[in-house]
Amino acid sequence: GVHPALLDTAAGSLIGHVSDRPHLPMSYEHITVHRPMPARIRSRIVRRSPGQDSSVLFDVHVQDEHGD
């Protein structure tokens, strides 16, 4: 499994880039783990669409240093 704090940290770079208000992860629709996590990771975040009300939807890809 993946610890929720790791996902929150990966998505943390969204803070300040969505609007002038902070956004924090509220839930994750689904999580797919392809292989064990390396010691160093990076996240790639893609805005999917606006959500309902004031929510915003993103895809968060946690990758190794080479983008895998």
C-alpha cells in the first residue's frame, strides 16, 4: 500500500497554483501502484476538470527521477 501522507505530499505542490485560495486533497478517486516506490520520487500533476462546487479534479502521477 501507499501511505496517505505520501499522496498528500505529492499533491501538495497544488497549493497556491489553483486559485488565490489554498486547495488540499479531500479524497482520491483511485490509486494504482505499478511497482515499489524508489527512495526519490517526483510528482506530475495534470488538471482534469473543474469539480462540483469549489472542488477541482487532478491526476497526480508519482514517478521516479526518470519519469517512470
